[in-house]
Amino acid sequence: MPYKTMVAILRGETDTLELVSGISPLARSFGSHLTGVHAEPSAAAHVAVLAGDMVSIDETGIEASRQRMERVRESFSKACEAEGIAHDWRGVETFSGDSASASLATVNTADLVIVQQSDPDQFDTAYADIETLLYSGGRPVLFLPYIHTAPIEPKHVVIAWKPSKEAARAVFDALPLLHRATRVEILAVNPRDSEEHSAEMTGADIAASLSRHGIEVSLVNQRASGIPVGDVIANHIAETGVDLLVMGAYSHSPLRELFFGGVTRTLLKTMTVPVLMSH
């Protein structure tokens, strides 16, 4: 089943243009409708209570938010029209101005959500909590790395697999993309023996399931040898020319990953190719 409804989470003008350009081949080939969502701080966010119950209103900040909203809307509409993509626009005002949190109602009706990774070397005043989007949105999210500029047409896909509900959901959410790939690998890092099969056969069942969908896959088992699992996956991507990673997100809670590290958090920060995640 193709992705007919896509939702783009837009922080600003730059990521809007790059996101629409990147997703356009898929949107056109699937006949998708793309909804752009962008949030700005509401007028209440620009009000401060001073000493003596006096109120200060930052009219300059309010106007700047309104102008930025209009610029993003115009950039999104023009980019979609240039690419021939059916689209609509959702401009939202919230106290936080978080485009990800503000999009959750729209996200819940989508086949696929797209968002661009933030550039860690650049200060970004437009905020989007993409981890909340993953954990609470309930829909697959396709992350585009900020260093990625080519249109997304994945041919070599790696599935980071372990027997978990998150990984299983990601695989089946990615079926429209897997059908288009010419090479699909199931990568298991540090697989373990279970009551059902040996460690070496960890990916056998999901491989058989995909084969019934007409998707040929190969199994790759790797030992981390003391290297973080996220780094093992990233190294495999770099060494084999992968152009899409599919994986489950947050087998542990985001709070645990914040303090102890985790594969999801590592790859969200270091991704070099598009990553489809589901929770």
C-alpha cells in the first residue's frame, strides 16, 4: 500500500525547501498528498509579567513570528507547486512554538511523517521536539539528515533488526519503500539465542515474512566487540553504500536513553542517510 498521506514537520525556510526537494520523487510516484505543519509561539508566549504586576508585551517578537510563519508557508507552497505535489498547509500557534508537538493530531492521520534532522552546528530558533514526535505520534517517521541533499529514491536498504515490537512495526511500515529497493539486508547486531531459534537465525522469520511480500533479503549478523551498537550500524552504512536505514525506535524509554545512551539517540544525532523509524 503506497503512502498516500504524508505530513512534513517544518521548522523554517531552509529545511522546508530541502525537505520538499528530497521527498518529491516519492510523493509524485506514490501520488501522495503532502501536508506541511509549522508552529510559531502564540502572542501569550511574548507576554511577560514584571514586578508590581505590570505586563510587558513584546510586539516585535509577535510580528517576527507572524512574518516567519508567512515565509515558511510561502516557501512550502512554492516548493510543492514547483515539484508538482498536491499539498495543504497547517499553520499553528502554541505557547512553545514546537512544530512537532503541534502536529500530533495531524500526524495521527498520516501514512508517513517526514522531518529533517537539525544541524547541531547551527543555532535554530525554530524548535521541533522530534523525539516526542516519535514516542507519541504513533506513525512512522522518515528522518532526513541535514547533510543529505539528493532526492530520496532508496535502492539499498538495511533493516536494523531485533525481535521487538518497535522493529517489527518499522519493517511493515517501510513496505512501500522495501518493494522499490533492489537490495534489502537484515542486520542483526549481537543476536542472541532464544527458545525459538539460534542467534544465527535471528532474522530468519522476518526474512521469510518479507519474501512472501515478494521482497528478497539477505541476513547479516555482526558482533559489536565492545563498540556501541549505534556505531556498528553507522559503520555498516558507510561501508556498504546503504541509502536508507529502517529501525525500531526507543526499545527503552527516551529518559533512559538520555542518561545511558541508546541506538535511537545515537542515530538521530549522527545519521548520514535517511532513516525510517517507528515506535
